[in-house]
Amino acid sequence: MAHPLEKYLRAGKLPHIWCAGCGHGIVTQAILRAVDELQLDTEKTVVVSGIGCSSRAPGYLHFDTLHTTHGRAIPFATGIKMANPELRVIVVTGDGDAAAIGGNHLIHAARRNIDLTVICFNNTIYGMTSGQYSPVTPGGSFASTAPYGMVEPSFDLCTLVAGAGGTFVARGTTYHARPLTNIIKEAIKHEGFSFVEALSQCPTYYGRRNKLRAPLDMLYWYRDHAVGVSQWEKLTDDEKAGKFPIGVLKKVEHAPEFSRVYSELIARARERSEA
Amino acid sequence: MNETGPRLLQGNEACVEGALAAGLRFFAGYPITPSTEIAEICSLRLPQVGGTFLQMEDEIASMAAVCGASLAGAKAMTATSGPGFSLKQENLGFAAQAEIPCVVVDVQRVGPSTGMPTSPAQGDVMQARWGTHGDHEIVVLSPSSVMEAYTLTITAFNIAEELRTPVVLLMDEIVGHLREKVTLDAAGKLPVVDRDKPSCPKELYKPYGPGQGRLTDVPPLAAFGEGYRFHVTGLTHGEDGSPTNNPKVGERQILRIVQKIASRRDELARFEEISMEDAEVVVVAYGGTARSAKKAVRDARAEGIKAGLLRVITLWPFPETRVAKLREMGLKAVIVPEMNMGQYVLPVKRVIGDACPVIPLNKVAGQFIEPKDILEAIKGAM
Amino acid sequence: MAEASWEVAINSKWCKKCGLCVAFCPKKVLGEEMGAPKVLNESLCIGCLLCEMHCPDFAIAVKRRDSK
């Protein structure tokens, strides 16, 4: 019996590269389930990624797919979207790819409010290069480059993107697979810069060094520390300590979308030059 | 504004007009002297033809956006100078690996580093060839006049489209900021080449398979959004574009993208030759410096000195065949004037070997190489 | 025994034996044999898809059985 989402896969390329129990396959499936339920025109859908574990996803997906350079998925995607605004462009990126080397592009794309759906597979570690800390590795966590524990403060990616001007910002986790699918659907439907932070377990590198060796350990950690956003707002600061909200954290409707704004600019320029 | 008569045009402006004539529909760039006029003029002219201008957050993003736009089917260009050219190298290498047609203009200024932003130099000529890592070939063209900034930009796009490769238009601040009276139409209707599109059924399309059109070793390029659902990656890949760790598959791909250009070295070569037939001393020059070389050669001839100019227009791939012929002329010397510490002289010397002395003539820090400097060197070699 | 109204199938070629499907199944449909997941009681399946959605390898599929 074929997998219900197989038509969106390059089945011949599976099994994929990710470790047993890695969350990235769960997030990828949530994206495909969202695409399926939205009945997107897959001929007009492009999936763009940078470099890192997450960024291997497009290679397995039966769309127009582009696997770019480290940190640069968003500007590549910007070029695609602006050259052909008709295309729906989904960016797959990781926490390091998006917020370390790619941070400058992330905040500028958010500022422009260009219609990209950016799914950040956040495993709070550099998995592909076997376990260095990233800008979102929690304080005190261990990594191959943080043998004494992470001492740098880390980003809250959602606050960062919301502050830069992104008009749809949401967070989900691989434990909450169905809600994650739902917020990805909303992100895709949203016309503007949509950012979904998908917490995704890395048992091999993050888990092993931080007493969360089994994939389930980390999934249960997500379960025990994530709070639905409507619930979150009722919590006191003390109750919030060590926890984080999931769901749609920011949504601004009808903000000007960059590719649409530029199409209008073209129309104005053409009128003026013909006048 | 398609004026036909003579116009006073700046080199940077002519470059944009050439790009538009070639079918430019996307520009992404970042302000940097002495190339910024190209961005400014694109921001004005592109929307008029339904095209898109993007000022990105940095040069890395600009090169990335150009690659993305080209894969979405647009003819795309960026322009920069030394510091930005350095930042663009990784994604320029991506375009070479993934065989993405695009044009990268580098209006050279004095380096290294911030250098002298408003002063001309030719110090990026080796970077244009080897700036990005790994084995690759690249086509680099160098204009010496405003008219040529126009025509060579069209040529750059045609080569990029035909060979599915990035092409560097290596200008310098002299040509970039120079204003000359030009009649663009005098160039006549220059042919414009578009990339081969796949002719096979969509599900059988291989983005890195054999050619299906004019050239057997250049695969056709579909555009994102046409239903081909193809994969593009910077990882070494097989014919279907998917990554490979198989050395044989990898080798085939690397050899193809290198041979695709190297095997066409003579076909890509372009020169301007002045009184070369009976020359006893030959000046090999390119870009802005070649303007002084032209004058020097004319002055030498006026004094009865048999000097000749070989102005190289396609800098890379290096025109081995033509330069090697200089060995058979029994020359007294070959002079290579450059506004750098001696870069293009190196391959010239490699090819000339011991046939005759190869004399570098170098000036830096924005100091022009004047005709009298070259004339003096010619006389010194007689 | 009445036919189960849901079909559950495991693709052993793609399965990496991470155990998540077994852990997420609320109805003990799945069990583990020699480290690999196995469909033990298909008739107990309620079609919640938790196993399918938590499988990182697209290696388990749940489908409503077409009523004959």
C-alpha cells in the first residue's frame, strides 16, 4: 500500500539521509500533508533550501526544487518569487542556516514582507556537521563546540522574525504533528512573509549530548514544555519560565505584499513611459 | 526611450542598454562604486519593460537572487566592484556548478580591500577566473569602450544562454565612468540567443543530461513553474540533478561543465588586432588600458617603429591558440601593460615561453598607464 | 472476526526502526518484533493517523478499508 503522500515524493530517492528518529521527516511530512490538503498546484510550487540536514528535504520532494548555498535559500527564493510572482515558493531551512549565516537575509525578507513560506526545522544544533551549537541552542546545553555548555544567549526566532516585519509567525513541534500541519497550511495560505519555526528533535547530536538520547525523550520534552498560544497568554511569568508558546504567534492580514507591490510599480512605470 | 541617433552615453549606462537589448528582465544588486549607475539605471529602465529591479541586502543576496530569477526563466544580471565581487564568488560558483545562465558585471576599482573606490584598476582579472573554489571554467569578457560595453553585454548574455553558464563582464572604472558619443543602432540588430528549452516529455526531463538542441554537451534548461519538477543543487550531481557520491558520476559532471567551455576556447576567443602583420613588438592589452595601447602603437608606427596591438576581449578562457602564434613572429618583445602588479602577464608568459621577452608594464593605485609609458616600453624593446 | 475498517501497512524498506509509531499508537495496534515495528491488531485501529504523522520515514501508511 503506497503512502498517501507518495505522489509528492521522489520515492526512488528514499530512504532519506536523516538519522533514525530524526524529526525532519516528520516536519517534511507535515509540509506535504499541508500541500495535499490545500490541493496546491504542484507544478507552480517551488521548494528552496540552504545547506544542512533540513535542506536535504527538497531532493526528496516531487516539485521544482532548489538546494542552494548555506544561509542563502531566502535570497535565491526571493529571486524566483520576484521573477515569477505566480509561483508559490516554500523555503526549507534550519536554525543555523536561517538565523546564523542566513540571518541577514531572514530579517530583510521579513522586512519586505515578500510572499515566501519559510519553514525553519529547528533542532537547535548543527546536525550535518555533527553537533556544533547554533544561535538558538539553549543556554547550558552541550555541543561539540560547547563542551563546557552553551554560554551565548540564544535567539527567539519567532520574536526575531516578528520584530523584523514578518506578517505571519508561528511555532510548532514534531510532537504536535497535526497542529504543525495546520499552522503550515495557514502559513502557505497567508499572502506575505510567513515563518514557521518547527522544533524538530535531533537525537544523534543534540539528544546524545543532552540526556535526550532517544527520539521519544525529546518529543516528550516538547510535549511537557510547549503551551498553546491561547493558554500561554493566561500564564504568569513564573508559570511561563522554561516553557514556550506554540501555534500562530503573529498574523497581520492585508499587509502590502512585496511582489504585488512591485507588480503595481511596473504598471505605473509602464504607464509613465508610454505617456 | 529607444533613441536611435547618436547619444552621449556612460559605459555603465551602455552596459544596461546592452543588457536590455539582450532581453534582461531581472537585476539584483547592491550599491558599490564605481558600478552603482548600473543599478540605478536598471531601477528606472527595467520596470518600463516589465522587468524587476531588486536592491538586495548585500552582494551575496544579489548573486543568489540572480540565480533564482534565472531558474524561474528570466535573463538576469548583477553588477558590482571588487569587494562585492569577492562576496559573490560562492554563489557565482553555484551558478557554474548548477549551470545557471547569468551575467555578472565587475567594474574594477583599486584594491585590495576598500582600496580607492573611485580609481580604476585591473586587479580582479585572476579573481574573475579563480575567485570561486573548485574546478570550473568561466567566460570573462573585457570592454575597452562605451560602445563595446553595449555590444559585449549582449555577447555576454548570448554566451550565458547558449552555454548555460555565468559570464563575467570585467569592466574597469575607466570604461565604466567614461562618456562617449555612441550610436547604439550602429551596432545593427545584434542576434539575441535564448536558452534551449527541453523537447522531451516533462517526466523524462534531465536538467543535466545530454543536450537536446544545438549543443550535445549543454543540457536544455526548463524554468521553474513549467511542470518539469526538476532538482537543482550545488552538490555534485548526476544527470537528473540529484546529489551523487559516486566518483565516476561526479567526474562525468565536473568534466562536462569544464569541457563545455574549455573545448570552445577558440570559438569564444575575441580580439582586436592593430598593425600586427609585420609587428616586431606586440602589446597585449585589455580593458581601459588598451585605449592607451592603441594610441602608443599608432605613435610608434608614426615614428617608423613596427609595433602591433593584440587587444584581448575574451580574457578567459585564456586564448592559448592566438597567443601561441605570437611565438612564430620572431618578435623582439611582447609588452603587457596592466593596472595591477602583473596578473594577465602570467598566462601570456607561460604561452610565449622563451620565444621572446615578455615585459610587464604595471601601475597601481589608480595611476593611468599612458600612451607615452607604453611607447617608451616599445622603444626600450626595439 | 469482522474486517478491520482501517488498513495499516509498514514499508520495511524505508523504516529505520525508530519506534515512534509504536509509541504514539493509542490503541496498541502496533508492537515491536526484533526492534522493528509490526502490525499486531489491525482491527483495533481507529484511523487517528498518529503513527503515520509521527513516522519520520514515510514508512507507515493508514488507509480506510474500502467497504466491499
